[in-house]
Amino acid sequence: MIAVALNYVLSLALVLLVFGLAWGAARLGASKARGTSSDSSRPFMFLAATAFLLVAGIGRVGLTQTWSDDSLAAKLDQGVFLVLVAVGAFLLVFEYLAGRPAK
């Protein structure tokens, strides 16, 4: 039971970290990006983020896991899943924040 609660707390920390990094990156590069980039990069960013999230979800749910939770393959699978989800979420949040009109 404690392991489940710890997993949710760590997941929340990862989400907060990803959102914070995307917010910071959008704030730092917002004025420069708005002045120099075109709207043609926004669909690419959205498609890349969607691809990361789809690959993570399909890879995680679509494959039957035959190894134990302690094996190297299971740990690698979990690590790849977390990286793909974090990158996909970062790109989605960054694309949204960078695309907002300046205040």
C-alpha cells in the first residue's frame, strides 16, 4: 500500500517538474520565439508531443509483460515509459504556453 502511495507522489512530482520546466522555458524564450518563429512550428510541436505520448501509451499497454518487476527489462521499460511521457507532456505544455498571446 505504501509503495502505491509513493508511486503516486513520485508521479505528481514528475508532473509538477515537467509543467514547471515547460513554463520556465516558455517564459524565457517567449519574447524571442514570438518575434522570430513562425506558426509553422506549432503543428510540428503538437504532432511530436502526440507521437511521444502515443508511443509511450501503446508500448506500455500494448505489450504483454512476461518479466518480473525486479528484472532489468522491467526497469528499462519503466524508464523508457517515464521519459517518453515526460517529453511528450513537456512539448504539449510548452507548445501551449509559447503560443499564447503576450500580455
